[in-house]
Amino acid sequence: MATRAPQRTLALLTAATIALTSAGCKVQAEPTGSTTVDPHVTATGSAKTASQELGKLEIGKPASMKGYSREKFPHWRSTGKNCDVRDSVLKRDGSKVKLSGCNVVAGTWKSVYDDKTLTSPTQVDIDHVVPLANAWRSGAASWTTDKREDFANDLDDPQLVAVSAGSNRSKGDQDPSTWKPPATDNWCHYAESWIAVKTHWKLTVTTAEKSALADMLEKC
């Protein structure tokens, strides 16, 4: 009798697997790799939440650019083992990514700004959704350098995204009142991301910027 229990258990498991397969279900092993973050997934998860956050943002006039430089926002910060934040975003946003040590040397990326498929890391820029210069004009000028460094390397909020070099350079330091992603189906996500970052970092918006963001949320 002692040898029949394992056989009975195996038979039951086999029967269950066959039943699931017949019903159209796939039995899969648990993933062993890290979770891939889809850059198309909305930042706040809700246009209603983004709209509420937008309504709470303080409206202010752009501050002077006097004293600004990108060096006031040190990046890219080390993430260990010869990795930096740029490597981390490339790995997070890419598919079939290949590494040499910690450096990303190959992969595929979908640029959410213009829907271009990028097949080399040299084609990819890591964009600050809220540009450093815009942050400077909307409150970061009064921050410490350490806080600006945290902002420039923010992997917790939807502030960093892998996009085509062309779209990133076309955007420059413009806000949504003067530049929007050419891919209009990304407007909802872009507006949510922008609002989430400005909310977390307590940055101001201009009247025109706020109006443009409200219009973009209509795409949600």
C-alpha cells in the first residue's frame, strides 16, 4: 500500500494537466528572470488620478535659467558592478537585451514617443520625461545638488524612458504646451508620467502647460 499513494498522486496531477490543456489553458513554469517593465503601461494607472493630481499642481511662472547647467543634475549614477542608471533603463525597457559585463551591447527597444523600433543601444537616448532645464525653471533651482542628482537618476517614478535619439533631441527641454510625442497614442501615458513626476517632486506648472496636459488626458 505504501507505494500506491505516490502513484495515485502522480495520476491525479497528470489528469489535471490534461484537463487544463483540453480547456485551452497553458501550464507554464514560473519565470526565473526579472520582471520586464512595459513603458507603454500608464504611469499612474488612472486618468482620473492624473487629472486630480494635475488640479493640485501649483501654477507658477518659469524661473530664470541663470546659473543652470546639466552638471547641476549629476547623472548617470552608479547602480553597482560597473552598472549605471542608463544601463538599468536600457535593460528595463528593452527586449532580448544582451550584456557584456554590465554594459548593454544589443537588444530591441520600442520608442514610445514615435513608435520606432530601435535595434542598437547606440540609437537609444534615455529621456528625462520632465527635462532637467524644465525642472530648474519650475523649482529645482533652489534644491541642493544632492536632491537634483536624485531627480536626474529617478528610477522609482516614471521619469526615465528609453526613446529614439531623434525624438529626444526634438523634444529638448520643452514642456507639453510646445512639444508632444509624435505618436498620439502615447499622449495619455506621457501626460500621466509628466504629472506624476511633477507631483512627486513638487514642481510647478505654467498655465499653458497645465492646459496642454488636460488636453492630452482626453486621449486616455
